[in-house]
Amino acid sequence: MNMNMNRKCTVFMTALCLCALFTGCGRTKVNLNDYLSVDCDGYDTVGTASSNLDIEAMIKENPKAFGLTDSSSEMDALSVQIQLEEAISGELDKTSDLSNGDSVQYHWEISNLAALQENYPVSFSYEDQTYPVENLEKAEEFDPFDNLQVTFTGTAPYGQINMEVGSENVSNLVFHANPYENLKNGDKVTITADSSSESSTLEEICIQAGKIPTCTEKEYTVEGLTSYAAELKDIPEDMQEKMKNQAADALRSYGTTWEKDCTMQGEPEFVGYYFLTGKEGFSPSPYNDLYLVYKYTASINALKRGGSSSEKVQGEETYYTFYRYSDIQILGDGTCSVDLSSGQLCENSSESDYGYVNFIAIFYHFRGYRDIDSLFNACVTANAEQYNYESTVQ
């Protein structure tokens, strides 16, 4: 009976010793949660959360648990701190876009705990913990585009966008437009609000000002630009008539400068238009050219090539010429703007088969081309790389 009781006693004492070994009897108990702080900052709906584990304070409050005495150096304390920081850490499950009423949870990440407890007489306890999100202030909602003035300048299809940011807007707030050039009426331009700071996002610079943007992108329609006429039908008929009248007057006036043996027979005959406009992807200058094509006949009383060198003969020659207007514009109100005095008569000179002898044969020259194909090649074909064309010439 006594022997059995002694055996029970021995077993019991052994159990107590094992308990002391595995439960940290004689060790300083440290609850890691006591040194963890979680803070929520910012504004409601865009709040942020951050955590801080104050290991330095843990060491200062429990120096003996980490083998530190009054004679320990700062390097000794720093060595302990580095070991603890390498072994003890954690993170929050959510750190941004927080609203009042939300909660965040801190999850511990512990490594090499056994090694720590072998080195130091300390027993750590910890548990994942949930923290409420509260007391976040309400941020002011604002539309960044309310203080942005957008205008369009230039002449379509080469218009540009201008953006002027009002002083009431958030600092470091900038805007980017896409596309920003080569614009024409009716085009859509997307403007995006952004931060000019490389270290801060748009949301961050707005929150610093206590504001939340209600939108970060807005679409604008290009309007009000003066435009280069893109099709012949863009030019009103009454303006076409004015240009034809001016061209005919210019040709008549040119006829008065001919030699005394040459006269223009009848009225110049309008035969149609060549209208050239810049191709997409090119930026030709001028953007458009309107060629008013005319046919006229020169009546000549002179020496003829290959004929008598002294006897004049009567003859006729037909020429094709043009009167050109460039950069014809359509104003914002839809009216057509043309400087009628800016037209230019064809400069090409074609040699006549008639002339006179002054020691040598001298032949007359007339502005234009001897056939319509030559005029077409000069006006249209030579410019085909950068221009599209319409033709009403038969």
C-alpha cells in the first residue's frame, strides 16, 4: 500500500516537472497584443488602417526576460530587438477604402518562437484580433471638372484642346486629354484627372485636401471650331458663284495684257472644279485647294510655226487654265469664309504655235495648258500623295 502511494507520488511530481517545462514556469509572460496598436485615419469610405508593434517598449518593460541588465549596452538591446523583429510580425487583412462600421483583423506571423524561448526566459502569448473602424470624418465630395475650363482652338481638322484649371481645384491636380490635337467638330475627347506628384495618387492628393472626387474621367465633344472645307458641298452655291465671277474677271483682265495681235475669243468657259483636301495622316499646307477650271480660245494674227517668215496668218488656239483658292474655311456658325481677292491665276505658261521674227522666231505664251489631261496631271496627279480630290470637270 505504501509502495503504491510512493509510486503515485513519483508520477505526480514528474508530471509537475513536465508541466513546468512546457508551460514556461519561471518565465516572464509577455502578451504580444499588449504592444500592438492599430490606427484608422483618413475619411469615411476612403479610410486607411495601419498597425505598429512596439518591440522596443516590450524590451524596455521586460529587460531581464531578454537577458539585459543595467550594464548592458545599447548594442545588446539592439541585438535583442533585431532578433524579435525577425521572429515576430503580422499584418492587417485590409488597409484601405475603409468606412465607419467596417472592421479590420490583425493576423500574427510568428517564426522561430522555440529558438527565442530557448535564448530567453520568456513566454509569449498572442491571438489574432479584430478592431472596429470608427470616427472617420466625412470628406467633401467634389467634381474635379467643375473648375476646369475647356476650349477648342485652331482650324479643324487641326484643332487643339486648351484646359485651364481654376485656382479652387485641389493642389497637384492635373488633367490629360486624349486626343488633344488634330481635332474636328464632333470628335470626342476624354479628359482624365490625375496627380502631378510621382509619390502620390489622385486619391491621396484629394484626401489630403479633405475631398473625394465623384469622377475621374469626363468626355467632351469638340465644337465651335472654324473648319477647313472637307467636301465641295461644304461650299455654299452663292459663294461658288462669287468665286466663279471673280475668276472670270481675272481671266478677262489677263486677256487685256496680250500682244496686239492676240485677243480672247468670247467669254472664258467654266468647265468644272477640282477640289483637293488633305488625306488623313498628312498635314499638307494648304489643307484644301479649289481649282476653278476654265477653257478659253486665243484668236491670233501672227506668223505661224513652220509657215512663212513674213506673212501673218489668222489662227486660233484653245487653252485650259485655272483660278485657285486655298484654305477655304467654314466658320463656327456654318458660313463660308473666302477672301475673294486671294485667288491665283494659273502661272504655267504654254508656248503658242504663233509668234513673230526678231532676228529669231519668238513665240507667244499663254497661261494654262494645251489639253485638259495636262492640267489634271499638274493640279491633281502631282499632289495625289497627300491629297484626295473631287472633280466636276467633264
